[in-house]
Amino acid sequence: MLLEVRDLHVEFRTRDGVAKAVNGVNYGVDAGETLAVLGESGSGKSVTAQAVMGILDMPPGKITGGEILFQGKDLLKLKEEERRKVRGAEMAMIFQDALSSLNPVLSVGDQLGEMFTVHRGMSRKDARTKAIELMDRVRIPAAKERVRQFPHQFSGGMRQRIMIAMALALEPALIIADEPTTALDVTVQAQVMDLLAELQRELRMGLILITHDLGVVADVADRIAVMYAGRIVEQAPVHDIYKAPAHPYTKGLLESIPRLDQKGQELYAIKGLPPNLMNIPPGCAFNPRCPMAQDVCRTDVPPLHEVDDQRVSACHFWRECLNG
Amino acid sequence: MIPVFIGATLLIFLMVNVMGDPIAGLCGDKQCDPATAAQLKKEFGLDKPVWQQYLTYMGNVFTGDFGTAFNGQKVTDLMSTAFPVTIRLTIVAILFEIVIGISLGVVTGLKRGRPVDTTVLLLTLVVISVPTFVTGLLLQLLLGVEWGWIKPSVSTEATFGELIVPGLVLASVSLAYVTRLTRTSIAENRRSDYVRTAVAKGLPRRRVIIRHLLRNSLIPVVTFIGTDIGALMGGAIVTERIFNIHGVGFQLYQGILRQNTQTVVGFVTVLVLVFLVANLLVDLLYAVLDPRIRYA
Amino acid sequence: MPEQPNDPELAIAGTGMGGPMDLATSEAATLDKTPGPDGGGPQDRPRSLWSDAWRDLRRNPVFIISALVILFLVVISIWPSLIASGNPLKCNLSKAQEGSQPGHPFGYDGQGCDVYTRTVYGARTSVTVGVLATLGVSLLGSVLGGLAGFFSGVWDSVLSRITDIFFAIPVVLGGLVLLSVVTSNTVWPVIGFMVLLGWPQISRIARGSVITAKQNDYVQAARALGASNSRLLLRHIAPNAVAPVIVVATIALGTYISLEATLSYLGVGLKPPTVSWGIDISSASTYVRNAPHALLWPSGALAITVLAFIMLGDAVRDALDPKLR
């Protein structure tokens, strides 16, 4: 495994109390593999990713337990300076909103080149040449001229390509993409996603794709991890999940996708609201919203059941769910 | 900008000429006798309507003629001795704002909510609350009189060395303001997405702070300091009076007390001009610092 | 609309009021532009905004202390004899510059007046000037600025030009020029001057917050339902635009007190026999080597008073704008 997250716990300590954002997450990704992490906002998918990258705001955030093994080393045991050298070079992150994630007062050439001057000790001139190469690689037209421009002078799709170029600059082993296409126009989304998938294949990188868009997932992911209330509720190869979900929450998510062949029918929506992370319900966190909930769900936290050697589900009634 | 210049100078011109008696200063403490008064008014063109006086005056100003004070000194001569002193004082004040104000602002912005932040924040409120003349008198009393570190009043040369403490006094309120502005700006930008990106790129902390965080956060601060130049020069009256500095404020104060119309209007005209030019420069500087404005 | 060219921080910086005046404007500008936690302006939910603010304020020691100080100041301004039995104008030259002694804890000033009594009576002058000037400035400024923001158009352009002109004149300088010809020894010329030069500050804030409030959906809805202009302004816009004005006015009150003392120090503000901290500080500064206490006590009282108002305004602003915490 390239990356393995083991039993990770993250809390946020605020004035109003302690929010348990991540409660024992386990997932892993191999070189060349794409893991999609799925979940509503507040499910802990971004927080887990930030903990992996080491860019969690601490305080208020605090990692209270677990391990993050990257190429065999536990990142949580590294000193900040060693950790920094991993960031950007060995693992990189692509953010959702490229406009706000790029520095408004530095040219894109400076921001791309910085990767090479800082991590590789290149001269500014060489770094500039590298920056132009990168922009060519993510297919930004007229890279030579545009390298001097500022983020606000690019279109949304082009900006996201620059984010991708920046992440790929040092050909890291792992890329974490946090909703990389959510902020884009629908027409551009596919282009950007295809580009990302293509570059990933080419460089044999591990990719963690955080999203709440099941459409994107079906196309590019190898495996899916579904998160709810800071915990993984189901993890499985992508085809298995689409065929038959083994957790009622996954089932709800799948059923809430609008489908052409069911035109005219009422859209399914999971009832209720995501739980308050300061006050997660006892038992299975999903029980207040679950159509299959029984008494045991309100008292016992379901363990991760092995559905088969590829697949886990955190539902007491995974069998019933799997069978419809 | 031109309407503001005309409006502000006209306003001052009216205040001085209509509210006051422009020739009162000429006859010393006594009232002028009517014949002399009429004679003097004619001589200085004061018998004409005010708007005409204003136009004549502004016409002269643009040829570099600020008129003559009643004691026969050319106003431009007064300016050439007074302005260098006040400019030196302003430079010292601005340096304090930059060095102390920005440093404190960065530290508190980064350590927001910690004891150092709360302490500095409270201190800035205290500095803002204590009127400049009180700060000045107290520093003069302590450093000059009690401890003897500085001379309580500044010599006519007014060297940079002598102007350190007066400059600090002049800067004090702005300095507190620069601190607060920098702090707010740093704290706001620290949570921004692009700073998170910079961290995710694996840049060293120093580089993240200086190149990414500071560069963005200082835009409003730099523009504030720029506009403050005009305000500092105009506000130097109090500081110059306390430390007996013979600069612009001193000349203005004397001019006002002695009802020396030409001096007052002349100096105020230049100050308004400095204020407006500083504002214009800040607008240009702003475009240089922020490419979003430049290419808007 | 003749806008300031760039961002609000810069617009504030261009006040040219110099000194403390700038703080108030800037703080309100942040208040004005920072969206509340729900993404809307802080004026979005007036009732819960104020009750939330009040809940926060009651727990804020800075607010409690400054409110108590202000309460104390107001009480002794109305009944100074509660804590000072002497007469501030009854002086004994033979005791001039003497230090602290029983019954006269702060000693005597240059004319042999009791510094304690004069410091207590000075509060009345400062509070009177501060309160009246703030009332005048707020009324004039909110009405002019509010109308300009509401009706826009020519009236707004003219007003913005006028405020620009006023901002170009340094306050202390304007005070010197205008007040140097006044011979009256009442507080009215000083208050009048402050209203004359202070209103553009409030009018700019009021204009900005009225424009923000005007764009709220419910105001648009009320307009679509045919509410009259006066009803829109008084019932829908004013209650939501008033928060920034109150914050600025509170902070401004402190700065007016400070300005009065500064003008009196320069000899153009209040004049004896009015008892004013500024006058006392000014005269004490001439014999400070012999009797520093005559300078220190009124200076301290002045500083604490201004600080109390500024801290109160600061606390209120924080409470009204949770995002800045």
C-alpha cells in the first residue's frame, strides 16, 4: 500500500464544545489506484485528507489517535520539517476552488515555479521554464505568454488546470483531489476530470478523489469509501457498490441520483439531517435517518463487517441491505 | 481630486477671510483706525469680493507666489524652512509605523487569541485613547525632564536624532491603527485558501508567511500608511508645539494666533495638496500591489 | 456614484481626519462589509443580532468595566458634589503647586486650585461636550447620509463630493482656524465645530449601511408590495442600518472628548473659567518640572474617560460582528 490510514481520530475543540470530525477512519490506496471518498459535507472526508496532507488547522483541530502510513513511514511521527518535505513533493493536493486557492497577487508562473525553487533548489529561470512545460502538459494554450498572468485572468477550467499542474509539478506518488470539479461548469467538469485521470495513469500515481458526485465516481474510481459522521460506513470496489450497496446510507445516496429512465418519478432523498458532530447519536450514527434501523442500531456501534475480501460494511444488517 | 482641492482651499480661504479679520494682525493689539484699515485693505486687495480674492490668490499660487506675511517675510521663505523639518518628522513617524506597527500586527495576527495578542490589542486601544498631546507631554516629562535621556525641546536644526521621540509621539495613534489593521488583515488572510495551498505545497513556514501571507495582507496597510502622510503633516501641530519644533505646525499655529492670513492659507493649501497627491499615489501604488486592480 | 476607487479599508484611510477619528470609521467599515455567519450582512436578523450581542456583552469583562466607568462618569457629571465637596474655582494662590496633603489628595495646581476638585468637575465638561457633539453629529450625519444612500442620484453625488472636501482638511487645523476667532467661553462653539467637521464621518457610514440594507431581499419585497418611501426607510431600513452608526458614534464620543481637550490645550477650545481637563493640562505643562501631579491627574482622568468610550464601542462592535472574534 502506498498510503494507509489506520484508525484515525480527529477532533475540533471550539468554544461551544468538542466536534468529533473523524472517528476511526481506515482506508488505503495503492500506486496507480483511484479511491473515491464519498460523503455529505461534515462527514469528515476533507478533514481526513487534510490530516493526511498535514495541513489541518491545529488548533482548533487535533489528531487524537491513529496512524498515517505513507510509503511505510508513519507521517504522524515525523518532525514538521520532514513532513514539509513530503508535502508537495511526495504527495500533493488539488483544491475545490482554484480562484481562491491560488495566490491572487503572484503570477501563475511564480506559483508553479516555486515548487521547483523550494523543493529542488532550481534557479528562478529554470523554474520558469519548468512552469511553462507544466502548463503545456495540462494543455493551457499559449503557455509561454500566459505564464506571466495572474489567476484572475484565467477561466475557471484553466485555473483548475493550473492547480492540477501545480500538484503534478514534482510528480508525487499520491494526489489528493478535494472536489476538483465541483466549482466548474458542467461542460468543463468532464474535461478537467479526464485530464486528471489521464495524467494519473501516465504517472502511476495513487489518487484519492474526494467528492459527493456519484457520476464522477463511476467513471474514474477503482474503489469507493463512503463516509458518514467521521467514519467509513462502506468500502468496496466501484462495481460492487453500484450493483448492490451493503449499507443503507450508500443505498440512499445511490437512489438520490436523478435517472433518465425514471423520469417523472419523485426523487428519493435521505430523510433528516447529518448529525451534529458535537453530539453524535449513540449506536450507529446513521440510525435516526435509517429506514432499516432496529433497536440494536440505537445502542451498539456496528463494527466493520467483512462482506467479502474486497469489501467492508458498518451495518448490523448488511446482509439484508445487500439482498435488497 | 481637483474639485476636492478647490473645495477644501476655498473652505479654508472663506474661514480665514470671512470669519476672521484679515488685517487685525497688522495693527498689533490695538484696533486699526478706519483710514489705515481702508488703506491696508486696498493694498492687500481685500476690498474686492471674496471670490475674486480667491481667484487672484490661486492664480498667484500657481506661479509659485504664496504672498507675503504681514511682517514682510515671503510665505515661500517660511515654507522652505518649515517643510523640511516637518518632512523629517513625518519620515520618522512613518518609519515607526512601518517597523513597529507592522511587526506588532504580524505577531498579533499570527497569535490571535493568545495572551500576547490580547495584551497588544489592549495597548493599542490605550494608545488610541490617550490624546497625542498627553502622550507627548508625558514622554517629554519622563524622558526629557525626569530621566534626561533627550532634550525636552528640539533645536532649530531639528536633526533626525532629535526627532525620534517627537516622531514616535506623532506616529503613536497611527501606529496603533497600523497594528490593528495589519492584525485584522493577517488573521483574515491566514485562513484563506491560498495560504492553505502554500502550506500544502510544502513551502517552509517563513516563505508561506512572508511571500504569500504578508504580501497580500499588507496591501491595505501600505495604502493606509500612504494616505497617512498627509494626515501626519497636518496633524503635526500638537507634536511640534510640545517639543517646540519649528516646522509647518509651528508656523501655522503662529499664523493663526497672529491672524496672519497669507501664512495660514498658504500652508493649508500646500497641506491639502500634499494630502491629495498622497492619495493619488496610493491609488497608483494600490494598482501596483494588487494585480486584480491593475487588470480590472 | 463617485465611489472611492478601491476597497473599503482604503476608503477609510482617506479620511484625513488624522488620529483617533480614523479608528471609528475603520472599525465600522469592517463591521459594514463583513458578512455575518449566515453569509448575509450582520443586519440580516435584527432581533437575534441584538439579543446575541447583548448576551455576549454581558459576559465580556471589557464591556462591563467600561460601562461601569461611563456610568460613574455620567453620575459625577450630573452631581459632582457627591464626591467633591470643594469649589473648583475657589483657589488659594499661596498654596500654588503644592503636592498631596490631607483633604487634598491630588495637591494644588499653579493657581493654587485643588486638583482633585477640578479633575472631578472636569468630567462634566468633557461628558457634556462629548455627548452633545456625538448627538449632533449622529443626527446630522445619519439623516444626510441615510437620505443619500436611499435616494442615490444627484443628491448622493453632491454629498459624496462634500464629504471628500471635509476629509481633506485636518481636524485640528480646521479647529484652530475656525475657533481662533471665537471669543465666547461657552461649550457651544466647540460643539458646533465638531458637528460641522464630524458629520461626514457618520454620513459615510450611514450611507454605506443604508445601501447594504436597501439591497436586502425583504426590503425589495416590501417595495414590490408598494410600501411608501418613508415607510421603507423608517420601518425596514433604519432599524437594520443603525448598528454600524451606533458603534461609530460610541467610539467617536471618546474621540470628541479627546479632541475637545486637544483644542483646549492649543488654546482655542474651551476657555477659563470653564473647568476642562484640556485647559488644566495645558497650564500644568508650563510648570511641569515643579508640579508634575497637576499634569498627571487630569491627564489620567482624560485618558480613562476616552478609553472607556472607545473600549465600549470596540466591545459592542465585536459583539455585533461575531466573525471578527
